[in-house]
Amino acid sequence: MSARQNVFVTGGADSVGRVIAERFSRAGARVHICDVRADALERTLRDNPGMRGTVANVGDAASVERVFAEAIEWMGDVSVLVNNVGIAGPRGPMEEVSCEEWDETINVNLSGMFYCMRQVIPGMKRRGSGVIINFSTGSTRTRLPLRAPYVASKVAVEGLTLNAARELGPFNIRCNAILPGMINNERMKRIVANNAASTGRTADEVERDYLNYISLRAKIEPEELADMVQFLASDKAAKVTGELIAVSGNVEWEI
Ligand SMILES: NC(=O)c1ccc[n+]([C@@H]2O[C@H](COP(=O)([O-])OP(=O)(O)OC[C@H]3O[C@@H](n4cnc5c(N)ncnc54)[C@H](O)[C@@H]3O)[C@@H](O)[C@H]2O)c1
């Protein structure tokens, strides 16, 4: 068994990020999380006394630098970075998306991951190993009309991941992306509700239409994403890098 893991999870106060952070913490890892929502962070840290965390927006480079300085001072060099944060961005025709909405989506979803990666790479090089897992989306395969900033940001995340796998492979740092499908969580409920409101359908109809184009006709549980993260971070995945791995039931198409 490998040495104790020092794990950093972005957006770790809720939903998928929280499930991932708790999974590592229960397995004996030191876990530091960050989240933009102070109330959620406080709740999660209260429920998990062994974990540490800091309020921060990953889209702000200076905050990210501060958070990692704090985390590294406590636990030493990070061995596993889970770049989980990704915002949905605006829904609408491209010509109606404001430049501010575009910038914010690219900034949080893409630059945020880069800001975090550049903080952990020096330590991983020192350790002679490391694992970086970036969250993309199954929608990079289907494309998704009316969600241009989101899909563009996530395609770029995949490019960043693949390039990092080449650049960092010689240092035994592995970098992969996970592409979730329709996650069974609050955010997906909001996305379904917005879609229903803008297309005049009911939420049940929208959900049924989504599921009709997922081969397994199933939503993804956050625990199933934590399973894949845990595998990628383990020695069992020692030779897995530069992969874009969907955990989606095979999303064939989206409308
Ligand atoms: N929900 C889905 O169905 C779905 C589908 C495909 C891909 N994904 C991707 O999976 C990942 C996890 O999705 P989720 O549904 O759990 O997300 P979510 O919207 O529930 O957010 C997770 C956490 O991130 C935090 N957060 C948001 N913006 C932040 C910021 N700028 N800085 C720091 N923390 C921030 C939130 O407060 C929240 O606690 C994301 O990258 C998302 O794009 C989600």
C-alpha cells in the first residue's frame, strides 16, 4: 500500500466534491477542501472534524495561492488534486450571452483548474509522483446548443488535461479527466427545471428526454464518481494517464 495521501478537492463542501472529500478522509487521507460558499464549507467541516478547508473562489488566482499555501503548510505537498469545480454558466443563444458571463464561465471552469494545478505541480515533482483529476462533462461529446460557454470551457479542460499528461508524465504525475453524465443532484434538477421553463415542457418530460439518449437510461450517483476518482488516485491506476473517462451511462445525445 502506498504512503498516506494528501488530497485537495475544489468545491468540496457540497455535492460530488463533498462525497469525494469524505471518501478520501474516511480512507485515512489528509483532506483539504475549498469552496466559494462559506455556509456549506462550515457545515461540511463541522460534519467531518478530520478535514480542513478554506473559503475561496477558484477563479481568483490570488485566493488560490493563499489556499494552497495554507493546505501545504498543514499537510505537506499535495499528492492528489481533484479539480471538481465547474459552473453551469448561462443558458441562451450565443449572441445573447454577455461577455461577462462568458468570461466568468471560462475563468472558473478553465482558469480555476490551471490556477490549482500550478500550485501542486512543484510539490508533486519534489515527491516524484502525483495525481491530477479534472472534471469535464459528457456534453463535450454530444455538444450542447445554448450552453456554449460551458461546453467550450470543458473542451478546453480536456485539452489542458491531455497536455498536462504529456508534460508531467516524465515526472510520474498522472493527469486524467472524468466526464460525468446526468448526475442525480440538486444542480441537475435546476438544469432540468431551466430547460423545462425555456422549452414549455414539464421537468418530467425533460428528464425523460435526457434519459432516452443515455444508453443505460440511468443517472449517475455522486458515489459512482467518487469510485472512479478513488480508482484513478490509487496504485491500481498507476499506468493510467492522459485519459478522458466518461462515467455517464453513455450519453449519446442531448437536447
Ligand atoms: N451536475 C451534473 O449533472 C454534471 C454533469 C456533467 C458534469 N458535471 C461536472 O461535475 C462537477 C461537479 O458538479 P456538481 O453538480 O457537483 O457541481 P455543483 O454546482 O453542485 O457545485 C459543487 C461545489 O462547487 C462549489 N463552487 C462553485 N463555484 C465555485 C468556485 N468558483 N470556487 C470554489 N467553489 C465553487 C459550490 O459551492 C459547490 O459546493 C463540475 O465540474 C460539473 O461541471 C456536472
